[in-house]
Amino acid sequence: MAIEKVDICIIGSGFGGSISAARLSQESDGRIVVLEKGKRWQGDDFQQSQDTKYLFELYEDIQGDGIFVGLGKGVGGGSLIYSSLCFRAPSDVFEQRSRRGRRIWPQGYTRENLDPYYDKVESVLGVVQLGWTDEELPSWQLVSKKDGIFAKGCDLLGRTCDPARVSVKDCRNCGWCSTGCKFDRKQSLILNYIPMAEENGVEFRAECEAWVIQPARGKYRVIYWDLSAGAWKRLKAKIVIVAAGAIHSPALLLRSKKYLPLLSSQVGRNLSGNGDIALGGLVPDIPFEAYKGKIMGTISYGWWDEGIVLEAAFALPIGPTAKYATHLEGACPPYYWGLDHKHMKKDYSNHILFITGLGLDGNDGRVRIHWAGRPKVSWQTGAKSRSIYDAQIRAVGQIIEALGGSMMVTHYMKTGEVITAHPLGTCRMAANVFRGVVDENCRVFNYPNLYVVDGSVIPTSLGVNPALTIAAIAEKVSVSISANL
């Protein structure tokens, strides 16, 4: 194989990879290439559909032992499918301690230190605060009816609820945020950081999966599979930034360990699901307008003293029969077929209030690799995580009961399997190689000019949607990486 020489190779194009590419291209005249195993998407390509063939192209589902992980796939990574929620991690997230009382986050990370980088990201993504009924706000910036009902349930329990902060502009409120926004209203990376990087000469190569990283005389060789060419190819770069996410970044490093023997033994450990859980219930006397509005528009920190947050949501039409929700206690509808089934499902869904929970779990998962090199994910729920899930189930049950509804029995409640769309922590930042994989500047211990910049470096669960924090860390460490150009 011939080898291509570049200055910087970035592996992955989600929040970590695309932001690194955009910022480093402003500081370097060198050649920067981003490898992305998914395809290239633009607004017209997205569908308001749950056709399985389409979703298979947009999503990657990983079934593990005790855990199911859903990931975005394509240039733009998770930003293609995320709900657009943009929350800063609460201050006490950064003060979490190990069982021995040691601060888990590096000393350089506090909410105060990260706020300037949150500011930068919010400016680029155009983050706005939704509102309840403020007449000064445009109609697209108001929360949906289901959000108001969720807020009412919280209020009945004496708990707070706030409109969300989202990265949208002139939203159509069609509710298909999680299958890609075909109207370019959700501010995914394909509308901001990626064009910024490409204007500075960065090359994004779709359908190219990095497989192994090897040292090469002071540089690094990246071997990748080019799906469109059907061939293995090689790049040599002075700087390599791994940004393939909390499942694939550790898998790539584990495949490379025979060439990088000084990698930390912590690679793949400490997987967090960010406390993700899907809950809800049937509220027969209240219509929700289930498919109108943003897929998520409110958040409650009313139970934060228990380490959890709750967010109102609605599921797309397949939701009531999907893996997330198996049945409702005492509220299962009879089976119908044809037109009767269609009418039943429409009405049934308009009375379901879905509530997602996030929380400070115990980082109970691990990523290994199969003999063929593919990631193998496992999870064993520990005491801390179990207390988080129990608190979420209890809180949601109280909300649904306050609204006169019946609690939903979801997949976790029935099987104990964790389902997450926000994996974190498998290449965590730490003070030394015995506690983590990278330092506070995201440089891999023992390997100069090799970095990991994505959700895998976040050392603990965040308790809120992680996109904004991953992006802020990418903005922060891009400054230190630029100093080494």
C-alpha cells in the first residue's frame, strides 16, 4: 500500500473531531484530513421516516451484554440525530469523588474554567432558550403542549421545570429531530463547524473507517478501510486525534495496543451510560399533541439532589411498540388491525407522556474487542447506578400519577438492560496513566502528538445531555494542541 502524508489526521467527525478540525485549521497551514466511517449527509437526504433501511444508514446500534447503545453515523456524528438540547454540566459534576475520596476530574476542570468554552460553542451553534408563553419570543421558540403538561406534573409535586436550551433556528416544530433535520433548522455540525473547517482546507473523507494506529519514526501511521474504493489505505501524520466516540475510540486503541504497548490499562474501562433511561406513562384524560413541537423541550432539575434530571419527550410513531416501552400496567390497548389499528395508534400515542432520565451513574460498563476487532460492550449495574435508576423510576411514577395516568413498564424495568445514547468515559482524563488514558489536554499518556477528543475522555457521567460539554472540551484542548503545531 502506498502511504499518503498529511500533517493532522482526525478520526471521527462528531463534536470532538469536527471542532478540532475547525479550530486547528485556523492555526495551521498544514494538510488536515478527517476520516469518518459513515456517509455524507445534507438536509435533503434526511427523511421524516422510521423506515428501517434509512435508519440503518443513519444510526449504529450496538447490542452488548446488559447494555444497548445507539449512535449517530455519518459526517457530523451524533449531531445528526441529537435532540439539539444544549446544557452546561452543573458545577458539582466536576467535583465527583472516587470511593477513596479522590477528585475524579483533573484539577484544571471546573464549571468556571469551562464556561468560556461553553460560551464559544453556544455562539457557533446559535443556542437559544425556549420559552413558555412569552409574547416577545417567536412562536417556533415556545415549548410544546406536552412540555407544558410535563411542567404541570412537576409543579403538582412542588418540583421545578425549565424550558430547554436548544441549538435550533426558526424551527418547523415537526418533531423529527432524531432522524435528521431535513429543513436545516437544527444546527448540526454540518451547518457550522464542518463548513468552517472546509473553508480552511480540511478534507472530510466519508465511508473511511480507521482500523489501527502505528508509530512511524516520530509520526503515526493510520491504516483505514475505504468503503467506496473497497481497499485498505494508509496515512502518515505528525498529529493524530482520535474522535470516534466512547465505543469506537477505545476499540481503535485496543486494536492498536500491540503497536502502542505503553497505552494505559484503563482503555475501555469506566464506561458511563450517563444515567440514560426511557420512562413514561399513559395519561388517558389529557391529549398531548404527541408529534407536534420539538422532540424534547423541557428539563427538570427538581430531583438533582438525588443526582438525576428529567426531560419531557415524545416517541416517534414506532415508539409504543419499540424496545424502549414494552407495555403499560393496566393500560394495554386491545389489538386492532388495518384502519382501526392506525386510528388506535394515533390516539394512543397522543396520550403517552414519555420522560427521559439522565443521571450520575457509576461508570459500570466496559468496552473490549472481539477476536475480529469489533467493539464488545458489557455492563453490570452497580449500587450507585441502581440508585439512580430507582430514583428516576420513582420520580416519573409520581409525575404520571399526579397527572392521573398509569406508569409505563419500560425495557430496563422489565429486563435490567441499560439503553443509552450518551456513552462516556472509556478513555477518561486523569492525573496519570494509572487512573486514565489521557491527560487534561487530552494527550494520550506516553505518546506525544496522539490525542483523544470526544465523549470517551469525560471521566464521569454528566447528568445532562453531553453534546455541549464534549464540544466545550474540544474547544479548550484545541488551544493546547495548536501550541504543538
